[in-house]
Amino acid sequence: MRNVDFSPLYRNAIGFDRLFNLMETSAGKNASAGYPPYNIEQKDENSFRITMAVAGFAEDQLDLTQKENLLIVRGERKAEEGKNYVYQGIAERDFERKFQLADYVKVVGAEMENGLLHVDLVREIPEAMQPRKIAINGKHLIENE
């Protein structure tokens, strides 16, 4: 396992402490926590889609929660009594997967299709945080150019 030391970057990157802390903590997480598998797709500059393989789960067995910059997806299977498996290769276990979201990213929708859970995300940067040009030796700011 590789350990990456981000401490030299702290002195050159102002305000990125949170980003480096997230990278350090995610590098140290257990690699076996890969259930259920997922993809993250960037549809355009400000929209993304997380697709999770949740075969065997019904919509009412899944729970999605966004709390600040954290998206939590939980799956809870109801016990099926009376089944006697000769072989059970399909994973039927509860799960909880957390996704750390960037600032101003929010969940705008979720849908199930063919055993896949699609979660759509969009980044909506407030007007006050949009880039703006500043005139040199000028008295006024030029907004949103």
C-alpha cells in the first residue's frame, strides 16, 4: 500500500486543506469495501451521475440522504425465510456507501433501471461565487465577463 504525504503541498495551496485531508483519509480506507460497485460519470461541466449496481434491491429497500457535502446511500434487505439455498452466489447483504460531494453539488434526482440505481447530481455555484473580471486602474468591477 502506498502512502502519499501531502504536507509539502499545504504551504503552496491556500484554502485546500480540506481537499488534502479528504485525499489522505480516502487513501487509508479499506479496499475491500467495494460493495456495491459503482460508476461516476461526468455528463458536462456541472452535472454528474452516480450509477450503483443494486441488483436484488427494490426501491423501498434503498435510502438516499444528502447531509451537507455527504451523500449516503443505504440498502437494507428484508430477511427471506423459508429458503434453503444449495448455493448462494448473489450478494444479499446490507450496505452503506458514502460519497463526499464538492461544494455546491446537490442531488437532483434518482431512478432505478434494470438493477441499477442512477443518482443525478448538479453543481450550482451561487451568483456571488461566479468568476468576475476586475478592471485595472478602474473604478468599477466588470461582472461575469
